[in-house]
Amino acid sequence: DRMYDIKEKEAEKGSFIIDENFARLGPYALESALSVVTFAFNDLGLSSVFGLIHVDNEKVVSMHEKMGFYKDGKRDLRGIPHWVLRVDKKGFDPSALLDLINYFADRERKMAARS
């Protein structure tokens, strides 16, 4: 994940998936999204973060909604419809994803202990 197009008190969040098979092994997308949004609010002092998510990407939309993002309209990106998902600093709640990250970490520890 990364922040770009930072303007005044708002920025756009974007993601790159380098290897989908690797990404499925752990909560890397969750950790990255939480880190970037937390940095935007706590270190950059932004009040709002938004991202464009393909309308058919229900898992990613759900992940963002668990952090407090809400659908703020649609936008076409190169002719492909995307949700504009936005979160304000007051609405940002990382707790649900932190529980999921901890679940993955516990699972990894248990698997390593069996080896």
C-alpha cells in the first residue's frame, strides 16, 4: 500500500499485488492497509483517506469497510467502475483487522511449533 496525491488534509491510498499466491499466505494486505492509513492520520495529520476499489472486488471492499471506510460514490478508472471508499480519522477503527492479523500470527506460530 502507498499514499499518493496528498492534498491538504486528504490523500488517496493505493495497493500493488506483486504475487497473489504469496499474498494469500498471510495477512499482508491487512497489515499494509492498516499501517498506511494509521501513518496518514497519526504522522501526516490527514483527516481523510480514500481509495478506488474495483466494484467486483468484494473481499477488499469488505476489508476496508471493517476499518471504517464507507462507499462514497463510484468512479470509472480507464472505463472500469470502481467504488470510491473513504474513511475519516474519527471513523477509522483498526480493531477488527487487528483481531484477524493476530489470528493469522497465532496460526503461523502453531504451524511453526509443529515443524
